[in-house]
Amino acid sequence: MSLRAVILVGGQGTRLRPLTDTTRKDMLPLVDRPLLSYTLEHLARHGVEEAVISCGYLPDQIEEAFGGGHSGVTLEYAVEETPLGTGGAIGFAARGLDRSFFALNGDSLREADLDQLVAFHRTTGAKATILLTPVADPSRYGLVRTAADGRVETFLEKPRPEEIDTDLINAGLYVLEPEVLELIPPDRAVSIEREVFPRLAADGAVYGIALPGYWLDVGTPESYLQAHRDVLERVFATEVGDALGADFTLVDPTAEVDPGARLVPPVYVGPRAVVEPGARLGSLAVLGAGSRLAAGSVVENAVVGSGATVGRGCSVIGSIVGDDAQIGSECALHNLAVVGPGASIGAGNFIDHGLRIGAGQSIPDRALRFS
Ligand code: GDD
Ligand code: MG
């Protein structure tokens, strides 16, 4: 039987500024489509037909892009008057549901066998089952200690360093029984991680399981680039990966790649994008729709957003150029440089060491240098 899903998309995405100044985090492009598309694709692959997008503030950009459905999933929108927290939001969006459902964070990327997760949930008789994933540093996540049979002993959101004794964390996807909704008071903000899961753990009613697959929290420029690399390298199953095919190259038929330019796979060139002679794109590069890479420029392990221009003789390496940004000639963007959407960078600038240029900001010629 198909389970419904509640997808939480309330957060602000501050660590991805300035990219999130104009686009909400879950709608930032990942290769050729919004981040959230991957979540819907994943749910659809596991038989989810209906989802509620649970929003702490107006979901304009999501509704504009996805409307009443996307990737074969019918969508409804539940908009809170004021943000209700992760638990309150689930309570608000899932009210009236009378059977098991998925609830998940919309700001991470994952691939896991959800059918297996539901099967495990059924065998334990849990009220809630949490998908777990190992991470190198659990401090920014929900640490989950389990017994050998998967019963959650402790759920500890944002553990202190001395509390970290496992690498397993909450991957932000749950199977919940409707009874869980009874633990969520309707009239105030409630955190599922800080209130509901600890309480269920005390009752032995929540289980967790780590399944093989993929998981990434896309919260920083570094992880945003990592997400691009993983999709382009086909590390996990995606529609984009399928379209890239065996040669790991996807060039939209409306793009213009000069015969004197070089594409190094994995590489993606979006609709109407232009790559001029002597330019090199790749490996691990994305050139968004309608953007232009001028002669002699190099873009490697980097993302150039839609409608952006990279001038002649530039090098963009390990960095991100936001939508509609203009990069003048002979610039170098290295080591996690981020140029905000609509920014305009004059010629001969060196942007390095994670420097971020704000959305719409203008930098004169030869103003920034790193020696
Ligand atoms: N509708 C709604 N209303 N959604 C919300 C609200 C709210 O008031 N507050 C947060 N959200 C959404 C966020 O947009 C995000 O998709 C999800 O709920 C989780 O909130 P975050 O603010 O991103 O939490 P986090 O990243 O610090 O931690 C969470 O995710 C980790 C995995 O990425 C927790 O669930 C951790 O336990 C987990 O390990
Ligand atoms: Mg998050």
C-alpha cells in the first residue's frame, strides 16, 4: 500500500548564503533541477503517490515550480501561520491521517530502500522508525543510540562532543504511526527531535535502522559542490545520472559547444548555454541554462548557474557562480569561492579561500587579490 509523505521545508538555509538570498535552499538547482526534485523522485521510486509539502513560510517558489504534482507525486501544501517546529509542522500537515506515513526533512539528499524501512517498521511494531546514517561528525545532527535490535535508547539532538559515542545519526526520514500525532500539542512549536523522539525512546516505542544507500546534508557551499559531484559521478541513482549515461556527459541539444572547446566528463551543459573556443568545461562541471563560458576559460569541479557569464581567460575551480552573475575576464575563483546571484565581478579579480560575494554586489576591476 502506498504511504503518504510529509516533507518539511521550513528552514532558512543561512549557511548557503548568498546563494539562498534569492532562492530558497530546497529549490537551489542541483545540476538541472531543484534539490527537492531528487527527494520527490526518491519517494516516487518507492511507491509514494501523494505528499504534503509542509512549509513554515510561503512556498511560492515550490508551488511555482512543482504546482500540484512533480515526478509522479501529487502535492498538497500545508502552510503554517507561524513556524511550528519540525514536530508541530508534521502534526499540522498530517492531521486526519489514520495510517502509517513518511515524514522527512526536505533539505537533504538520500537514497535508501524505503520498502525495507517500512518492512522493518512493521516487524518491530514501533510507533516511529528513523532512518539512520553514519557521519564523521554527529555534532550538527540528531545522535541516535540503539540496542542490538534497533530499539532507540537515546535520541540526542546536537550532542556535545563528550556525548558522542556512536557515528549513527538521524537521516531525517521517518515512518510514523498516527498515534505519534497525539504527542504533538497543536497550539505551539514542537521539535520532533527534542521532544517527541526522546519521549518515544523512553517508552521503547521508536526504532532506528541504517540502510545501505546515500545520504548528504546539503547545507554549505562545500556540500553543495559535493552533491553535484555525486550526481555527476552517478554515486547514487538519479534521473540526471541516467541521462548522463555511460559517457557521463549531458549536453542539452539547444546548447552551443564550439568544436574548439573541450568537455571533460562528467559534465553537464544546460539548454542554450554557450561554450566558446578554447574553453574547458570539466571534469565535474555544470554550466546552467543560458549561461556562457568565454574563450580560454576553465571551469572544473564547479557550478555556473543559469544565465551567468564567465569572461575570457578565467578559471573557476572548486567554486560556485550564482545565477545571472557576471564574471569579467581574467578572474580566478578558487577554493570554495561563491559569487552570489546577479553579482558582477570586474576583470582581473582573484576570489579565493571561501570568500563569498553577496547577491547583486558589484566588484570593480582588479579590486580583490590573494597572494
Ligand atoms: N514546516 C516547517 N516548519 N518545517 C521546518 C520547521 C518549521 O517550523 N523548522 C524546520 N523545518 C524543516 C527544515 O526546513 C528542514 O527541512 C527540516 O525541517 C529539519 O530542520 P533543520 O533546521 O534543517 O534541522 P537540522 O538540519 O539542524 O537537523 C535536522 O536534520 C538532521 C539531518 O539533516 C534534525 O532532524 C536532525 O536530527 C537530523 O540529524
Ligand atoms: Mg537541516
